[in-house]
Amino acid sequence: MTSARPATWRDRPMAQGIPWPDLEAYEAALETLRSSPPLVVPLELRALKTQLAAAARGEAFLLQGGDCAEEFIRIRPDHIQDTLKVLLQMAVVLTYGSARPVIKVGRIAGQYAKPRSSLTEVIDGVEMSSYRGDAVNRPEPIAEARRPDPQRLLNAYQKAAQTLNLIRALTKGGFASIERVHAWNREFVIDSPVGESYAELERQIHGALGFMRACGVDTSRLPAFQQVDFYTSHEALILGYEDALVRQDPETGGWYACSGHLLWIGDRTRQLDGAHVEFFSKLDNPVAMKVGPTMKPNELNRLIDKLNPKNEYGRLTLITRFGADKIVRHMPRLVRAVTRAGQRVLWCCDPMHGNTFKSESGHKTRHFHHILAEIKRFFDVHRAEKTVPGGLHFELTGGDVTECLGGGQEIEDWNLAERYLTACDPRLNAQQALEVAFLVAEALKVR
């Protein structure tokens, strides 16, 4: 089944566009991608859409997390495995706390491009292109490294394919076994400086598994306890790359961007008449959009109508990013406007981006208690408005980094320089991420 491929986005203004200096090489790279296999297939995208619809109705919960910006040099089996491990640990804790399925989505296998407030920067008196992520240029502060290189788009595709291959092997090959993940959580409780605070919840999970075994349930023989569905996500910033991986579903005739499972439109590229919104309005993917404090209620309603014209559950996820000090002032009016219009969306909280600041040592960082405060206020707003808090979105890593202040490890400003490894924004480390999961699980149990 074939039909005209939607390409109306090309006629719209594009925010955050990349000034490729060699257009011939750029077009050649896109042509190679057009003839390459898709990274994901429409069947997977339809399955995710169904699960997100359940989360929007309050029947499931979305957990989305991973690196701020993936670096090619760090795409190694151990790094991928560590990130997957901490997300699986968090998911088990949240599943028990919420008593509902948790949809597991990684910011992985595609988060290779970043928006920037300025296309250029001056370093040592030399003006050069800003670092836009490994899919575009290199981070070294020299002009040649910052020159956008279309060959890196092909590298991004190859790295994504390699990452997806390992993730699929791990999630279907025993790595995600409930007993294995539960043992990891038990290790965290023992080793954590605030482990006793989580010991009771861990004991309850252990007791629930023991009860199942006593009832004759052999979890080692049940696929639901041995493997998981795991999806990938990234910001769909470079539309040429995304468009080159659009494929038509032979079953439905619909068009899908097949570079990842859950692609999102950023806060800097969500213009109603812009190319990014137009691109996704013509596709059948589940899609997400960042919503910040500058969003107006009427603007949000119009964007939702554009991106979800059939008003389907599961089609559109709104990822809020206000900051702990702004969420109560801005979010309620947006939630009310969406509710009054009867628009069906999934609300997800990103408690990271609105809480970024520069510490006295000069490091870009976030404080653990600000992150928790925004999460709490996100749930409070939804309770007051009688709407569904459907998910959480984190920048995190499975590594033992020191990029965010606070948490059980009590990371202070002077600790940041010890293992500050991010290519862009600060991430929760594995222990901080799991601390968040235990605390949110307790809140979900109360609700």
C-alpha cells in the first residue's frame, strides 16, 4: 500500500535548524537513511500507543528516563546495561507502589542532538558553532570540531541500531527477570545511606513475591516475570533525519517516523505554525511535547488540536517542565483549559529542566529536594483538579556520577567536580534515581 508521503513540514519555518555547510553531503546522507531499515516498526508504535492510552486513563504509569545527551564514545555495553538496570529497578518499585503496569521508556538510542539558545558561541575570542550533540558536531572547543558534519547522522543511525539490538537482547533474555531486578533493589537498600527508609517497602515486595511462590506461581516459567517491553525515546530535533526514517505501515497505510518509539517536540520547537508540529501532525506515531511556563492555555489547546485531531487517548503526551517554584503558578490553568476542552492527553512530569541552576563552583546542577518538590506539586495539582498524573520523565544515568546535589549521598557543591561527566545537563545518578522511585512509590501507595 502506497500513497503520497506527507512533506508539508518543509514549507514551514524551522526553529533550531542545523546550518549544514555541505548540502550535497547532507542530501547524500539522507538518501542512505531512506534506503536503510527502520530502527523501530509500526507494530511496536501501535502497541506503545495502546499502553500510553491506558496511562492517560489512570490504568498504567509512564516512566521515562536516560541521558541528557548521548555521546557516541559512551555507547558501550556496560553503559547501556547500567542505564537499563536502573530504569528496571525504578519500574519494579513504581509498579508495586502504584499497583498498575509501568511503561518503561528510555531516553536512549537516539538522544544525539540538542537544542541550544544560541547557534554560535565565542571561546577564547573565536566565534564557532555551538555544540549541537554528537549527531551534528563534536564538543571540543575548536572551530573544525564544531563544523556540522552530515556523516554523523549515519553514525547516529548505526549507534542507535547497535543500542537497540543490545536492549532487545537484554529485555527478552533474562536480564529483566523480576527476581534479578528485585535482588538489585535489595542491594540498594542495604548499601544506601538512607536504606532503612526504604527497607519496609522492599520487605513488602519480597513478601508479595514469596506469597506468589507459596501459591504455586513459578515466576521463572512466566514470560511476564522474565522479560519486559522496553521502548526508546528522543527529541525529534533534526527533521531531515526523522523524515528519512518515515515508513508506511503495510497493514494500515499510516505513516510513522521509525527512528524511535516515543519522539517528542521540545519547548523551543513547539511553534503552532512551525515545521516540527507540522511534521508530527501528519504522522500516526504516539508523540510527546514539552510544556513550560511560557505556554498559554489557548496556545496549548490549539497545539493539542493540531497534534491530536482525532482526540485519541495515547496519541499525545504532555511533558511538563516548570520548576518547583513555578509549577503551582502555571500548571493548574493549563490543566483546567485542557480538561474544559475535553482533550485526551497523558500528563507527565519532567522535574529536571525547570530546576537547573549554576552552583558556586560554576557547575550546572540541580538539587534533589527541588526535584522531589516539583514531583509532589505535580501530583497535588492533579489531585486538586481531579485529573490523572500519568508519568515521570528524568535525566538519569546508571553510573556513579556527581552531577545533582543532595540525595541520600548528600552530594555537595565541592563533590560535583569528582565525577561530573555529562555532555550537557546534570543527571541523577543510579542511587538518586532509585531514591526518587521509592519516595514516589510511597506517595502512589497513599493515593
